[in-house]
Amino acid sequence: MGLFDRLKRLLSSPAPQASDGGDNDGAFDPERFIYLKVPGNIQPIERGERFEDPLQAMLEETGLGGVSGGGSSLSDADAEGRRVVEFCGIDIDVDDRDAALQRLRAFLPELSIPPGSELHYTRDGRLLRDAYADGAWTQALPREERHPGFGV
């Protein structure tokens, strides 16, 4: 998927939408939403090429869902007024959260995901995260942090 297609997709969906698995009326379901948080100064084009495009391809190929958006969080301005990307995020809508998480945990290291990356999700109303460090995922950690745009 090229830059134009990625921008068109991002601009056409202002809020996350759960994939329609047949039992959903199209309303947003936090239990079917995963937020991938990736630390580092990763610019939008790099985020798309390095993570969003391969994730979208994998999710489509496996029938697990799709990438619905992404963004960058900037640092506070330094003494010269410069800001850098502290982390980027990728929104993923899924039909089967647990199957998608299992596949993401296996696939993201193949994309050289940096240590400190996290998968944020909701299970039975609980805010959880998986944290990546030393080549492994620590799963189902409690989470207080919420999505920067949607509050889930």
C-alpha cells in the first residue's frame, strides 16, 4: 500500500471502527481493538513502510482484521523549539482479539519491533498491555494508559 492509499485510509476513518464479524452493529467495541505503541523517533513514512503496510498485509492474509489508523506523539519542545517523535501508535481493528494478539506477538519481532513496544487491549473490561523486551513478550500486564485519541 502506497503513501496515498495510506493517507486516504487514515483520512476516511476519523474514529476506530470494529471489523464487522457479523455479530456487531458497527459500533466501536474496545474488546476488538488493539493499539500498538512503538517507542522511538519513527517518522510517519517509516511507520507506514516498516510497520503499517506489513501489518495490514498479514492481517488481511490471516483474516484477523486490519490497520485502521496511526499517529505520532511528539516530545515537548527543547530549548531551540524542536520536537521529536517520542513514540508512534498503530490502531488495529480485529475480529478475534486473542488470535490477533497471538499472531502479532509472533509477527512483530520479524519486523524488528524495538524493545519497549507495547500491545494495548481490553479483555472483559480490563485495560491490559503486553510489553516487548529482550526478545520476548510479557503478557496481560495491567494498564492505566489510554489511547491518546480515543480514550480506550
